[in-house]
Amino acid sequence: MGQTASADEAAAIAAAIARFEAETGTADVPAAVVNPWQRAALVEGVSAKEAGRDLDDLEGGARWLS
């Protein structure tokens, strides 16, 4: 095991590793497409929940919302 690889052998090994990585690597995941209606519903839901927290400070009444 005292021998080193020639330049051609090293290039072949590097090419084989690059090909293996290209064929077996993870695929790029596209960014999730958000439906504008779904986004609006999520924003409204978050803001409604925050508004409910403000009502909890009032005396009586609004505690059942949480």
C-alpha cells in the first residue's frame, strides 16, 4: 500500500464520487406555494387569537374564549 494514485486514477475517482453524489443526493425541494386565501385565513386566525388575549384582561365575560 505504498503506492499513490496517478493523476488519471485520481481524476477518475473524483469523477466517480461526483457522479455518485449527483445520482444519489437529495433533490432540491421547491418552496411551498401558499394559496392567498390560506395565507389570509392564517393571518386572521393569529390576529383573532391575539385579540382574544386582550379580552382576558377584562373582568368577567371573555374568559371562555381561551
